Amino acid sequence: MLSGSDTGIGHALAKYLDKLGFVVFAGVLDKDGPGAEELRRTCSRRLSLLQLDITNATQVKAAYLKVSEKVQDTGLWGVVNNAGVLGFPGDGELLPMSTYRQCMDVNFFGAVEVSKTFLPLLRKSQGRLVNMSSMAGGIPLPRYAAYGASKAALSMFSGVMRQELSKWGIKVAAIHPSGFRTGIQGTSDLWDKQVKELMENLPADTRQDYGEDYLLGLKSYFLHMPMYCDADLSPVLSAILHALLAKRPHGLYTPGKGAYLPLCVFCYFPLWFYDFF
């Protein structure tokens, strides 16, 4: 069972696992949306679509009941918590509290809700829990205060669950990809709206300290983000597959160019050097 299958990594993963012959339960935010329609059209009949807004406890419970009805006593082999939001990437001081709350609601609390709900099915099969975190969840990255904090919380949750669930034979892994082109980065219209809201709600002195040019430059910076992101999702898909199938999966995966090096610098060098780096 995986969440966030409408677009990006989740959408590609649903197709990938279906092609390999898995019985896939693909959770989507909109069961009538274009992403769900494409999965219906391109995947086998083994794939089941689940209406799943992970911030909606009623939908999470309904998805659990549908999955448990199908798997019955065999249990569920894997849960992949993939659904996530980026929010508006900007300096931590500039971000409204609504961005922090949205990131925590989806990236952390939603994933915890799904994990807790589906764990009884994983216990039956001694299966796998895979949490899609981020490079920003393992190391501090400028302009990712809200997103990074929510992913750091998810990574810590993964580590604790890895320890606590081992007595049941359940393996837990966190995925920390580097930059991949997933659609989570947003569109020009979205950034226009968010920059406008951000500037309208900033205190006058804060707006003056940062300057209009800097604030408007945030939009330009992040619209160019996809240029520096890898369009090939296969390293992430391979990491998730290993986490699901390997006899001894890693607790942490860092797929993609540049994901491992900053983590090493952060862990083994003085903080002043990492900040400079």
C-alpha cells in the first residue's frame, strides 16, 4: 500500500510495482483525478485505487478496511508513506505558520496516522514500513525550514519504529532522496499566488529588511529548481524496491546524486565547515 500515487514518485512507483507483478494498493488524493485515471488505464487489474487523503482519519480508516478485506489473514507486506507537500520554500522567518502546519500535517502526522493504522496488517506478514523522507530531513538546508523540519520528524519516527517493531519482524526504512523532478516543486501560477500572500502578510519592518528584490527573487529561484533536479526516478524506485524485498534492508537510503556527500560533511566535519559548504 502506498500513498500519494497521483503524481511524482508515488505515481511512478505504483506503475513500477504493478509491472513487476505486485498487488498494489495505490492511495490517491483524488480518485477521479488525472493521475488516478492514468493508473486505471495503464496498470493491470491487480492494482486497486484507494481514495486517501492522509490528513483525513476517516479516509485512512476506510482504506485500511478495504485493504484488510482483500488481504485477510495473510496480512499486508509493505506500506510506503510517500504522500508529501513542499510548501513555499523560503527563509524560515518569512514563512507563515500555515506553511509549517501544512507540512507537519501531511509529511509527518499523516504518515504517522497511516503507519499506526496499517501496522496490524504488517505484523501479520512481518512486512515492511518505508517512509519517504528527504535529504532536507537529514541535514539543514536553507529555505527548507518548514519542509525539512517535517521530514526530520518523519526520519526520527522511522528510526524509533525500526527499533520498536523489530521484535515483530517488521523492517523499517527511511528514504532520503536528493533532488528529483516530481511535480512537488509547483507551477508558476502557484508561486505567484504564494509570493503575493507572503508579501502581503509580512510585517513592514521584516519586508524592508529583506527587500522587495529578494522576496521577488524567491519565485525565480524556485521556478528554476527543476533544472537542477534529476528527471530519472529509477534510483529512488530501486531504493524503495530494495527496502521492500531485501532480506536485510538498510535503515536509511540516499538515492540520487549528491544525497550522500552533504550528509557525510554534516556528520563528520565541524558545523562551521558544513555551513560554509
